[in-house]
Amino acid sequence: MKIFDEQIFPDQMAFLANRKQEKDVKYTFTTNFRIKNGDDSWSSVVQCTHYLFNEYYRMPIASVNSLTDLTYFKNDSKINHLIERHEAGGEKSVIENKSYFLQKTEDILSKREIDVLKLASQGMGSKEIADQLHISINTINNHRRNMLMRSKCKNFLQLVDIAVKNGVL
């Protein structure tokens, strides 16, 4: 829970400290993460937090949390954090939607795979990448497949997005 303690929770508190006091407006903070079970298996869960305020304090005086097991729906290690605004009339809007990653992309990809990823993100096809790197198109396709498997990304666009967010590209 290092990411939660060092990044997500401080972001939540900063958001709350900087918000305007608005009557009949509530915020929901939703975060998914994985927890280790007693048998050393992992479960994916989502936590929803609602902070309670009184009229004298800008910061919350208490919180109400719910925790739901998502193991059968999600098995990657990416952490998503969502802040929603709820108005009295039932209108809801997303204020912030961030993703956090347990492993940096460069920790799970080889240097050559990062080279392939950079060229692909510039719009090059497999044949062009193979020609530029002086390797076979089959090797390029193997790199692409391996990158998707190890990163647990659903497609190449998601992998590029993660690499950009982690400063690899």
C-alpha cells in the first residue's frame, strides 16, 4: 500500500484542502488495488471512500468506506483512482481519474523492446521497424507479443499509454 500511503492519500487530502465549501455537494474517492490473502494468493478489490465534514472544519472529521472484491473481473496490477462529484439533484461528474503503476515500464521491458515500442509509437509498422533495427519482422512481432504479455496490456495502444505515463516514451 506504499502507493496509496505516499501518493493517493496525500492527493485526496490536497484535493479536500483546496476545495470550496459547497452545500449539498459530496465527493466519492474510488481506488482499486490488490491485497495479499492469508494463503499468499492475491485479490483485486475496489475501495470507495466518502468523507464526512461538519461546518467548522475544512478537512474531514470521519470517513465511510466500502471494499468490494473484483478478483474475477480484474487481474492486472494497475491502480486506478477516481474522484467524483455528487450534487444534491443526483448529478454526478468525474473530477479526476489517475492511474498508478506498481512496476515501471522499463523494469518489465528489455532495451530492445523499448526501442521497438518507441518506433511503433512514432507510427512505424513492423516492417519499417525491422528494417531500421536490422532484425527480422518475426522478431519484431515476437517483441510486440512479449511486451503485451508481460505488461498485461490488452493492446499496443494501452502499452504506449503506460510507457508515456511512466516516462519511458
